[in-house]
Amino acid sequence: MSYLSGFHAIEERIKSGIPCGPLLVAKPGPRARELVDLALTNKIRVDRVGTADLDRLAPDHRGIVLETADSIEAPLTLEEFLAASEDRQNLTVLILDEITDPHNYGAILRSCDQFAVDLVVSRRRRTAKNAAVIAQTSAGASAWVPNAEEGNLARAVELLKEKGFWVYGAGMDGQSVYGIDLTGRIALIMGGEAGLSRLLGERCDGIVSIPCKGRVDSLNVSVAAGILLYEISRQRNALRSGKGQNKRDRVKNEKGG
């Protein structure tokens, strides 16, 4: 089992309705007592324990710990998600290619929640699995962001393309993200420390980069993911408000299509 000790992580996990518990309580302060009330309202068992018990389970606790499963649950398959979203024209799918650091994984999920990513797809193996660290780093967003695990990411990319997705990989040598149309059905692939794998890179419709002026080689993957997801959200908001036009549609109009 894993144990959540952050107030935000515990609160969002309880609110999400994902099975969890019991909630272990030692000497609760006002914030912890609010979480006890929330747990009882959601029919989650609350157990009184000693401080030494919590010290053993989660040394960074603040008088309260929530027991959870060992890893992030993946309640969806990609096929189920696509079937349920068949009529939606604007979708964002984020594919994580070997993101093994749970701190990076959690930070990415926090951005996914903020910028309304519809699904996160990761490899069934070689992916961060520490649910407690992920939940803590994501400030509880891991309880809300839909995710699916696939054994073969290359096959997942092909399936997305068959369903009308434009697939872009993130890389230092790509085209500036600010010159690419990111409206409609978009799948974005973020690679781990070694970058985007060759197998997935070959299946992309394009590689996008973030123009930078720093002396360090590249941005941290979680920071880069946040910037790229913001740009997708910004373009869609502009299109929705009538201040922008889908570039692929504009090309069709200019050609008289």
C-alpha cells in the first residue's frame, strides 16, 4: 500500500471517489479535522492511531495519512476513451514516453489538470509508479486527470492518427510551437531524460520546440509540458472567442477547398 500525507493530495483523492482508506489520524489540527469530516461524509473509515505509527508510514505527515493503492489507477483504455469521445472535435491527449521520475510525473499531471487535458497515456512499464509522491507533487491533480496505460505506445499513436489526431513530439530541434496549429484533435508526446524515442518520433506529424535563450541545454520535461499545454489551451480559447482561425481550415479556404 501507499500513503498520502499532503493535505491537498488527501482532499482531492477523497473528493474524486476513487476507492481509498482508511484515513489514519493521530493528533489532528483544524485542517486535518476538516479532512476527517470529509472522509466520514464520503463513507471512508477513519482510524485513530499513534504518532509513532504515522512516523513509520509517512515521516512527513502532519497528523493525518490516507491509505491508497500502490500506483496511479488507469481506469480507461485508449479504445474506451476514443469510443466515448467520438463526437468531440477538440481533444488533447498527452503521451508520456518513459517519464520515470515521480516528481516530474506529478508536476505534469498538475499542468494537465490546469489546462484541461482529456487523457494522459503512458507505457505500462517504465513509467513512474510512486503514487504518494505523484499525488503530493501534483497537489492532488492525479486523482482527477484521466489516464490510460498502453503496452505499445507506437500502436497507441497509430490508433490516435486513425481517429483524426495530429501527433506532435516535443524536441529541441523542432519547429517553434508558436507557429503550429494546435487546435482540433491533438496528441502531444513528451519524452523522458533521453528525449523522444526514435520509434515514436518517426510516427509524429511534426516536432515542436519552445524557443529559448538560456545557456542550459533544455527545459525540465515537466516545465516544457506545462508551456506546451498552455499554448494548446491558449490557441483553443482564441479560436473559441473568435480571435483566431484554425490554420488548417485557413489553408483550405485560401486554396478554395
